[in-house]
Amino acid sequence: MTPAPPVALDTPRQLYEHDYQIGAYCSPCRRWKTLELLDFVRVGQDDVPLPQLSLECSRCRGKGSIQIRPPQPEIERYGPE
């Protein structure tokens, strides 16, 4: 059995197609935010390479750094709801 080819995760579009997420961190504010990948599509940045994305904090206007987050499995809740 041959292994599957590697998946390219270089742009917001590719992350969206494979159910990944982008988390953004602002070090001056010390806060995290999960970004909507479809917002990159709306502003025409869906094919911009990830290192070239310009992220600005909506609170302090500081430069944000990104964290790529893999797809998260659905977790069934146990016990009373």
C-alpha cells in the first residue's frame, strides 16, 4: 500500500478545505482569537501564503502571530446534560 501524498497547508483556503483553523495571538494584549477562514476568502486573501498574512489586533493594533490548529474531533458528552 502506498502512502497518501502529503496535504498542502500553505494558504487559508487549503486550511479551510481540510478543516484546520488559525488561532491568532497578540503579545501586547496577551489574548488569543480563532479566526474565521472564510473571512480571508471575503477579502481576497484566501490564496495568500500563511507567512505573508498581515494580522492586526482589533483591540490594540499590535501585530498578531498565528498558530495552525488541526481538525478537532467531535467529542460526545457523557453524563447528564
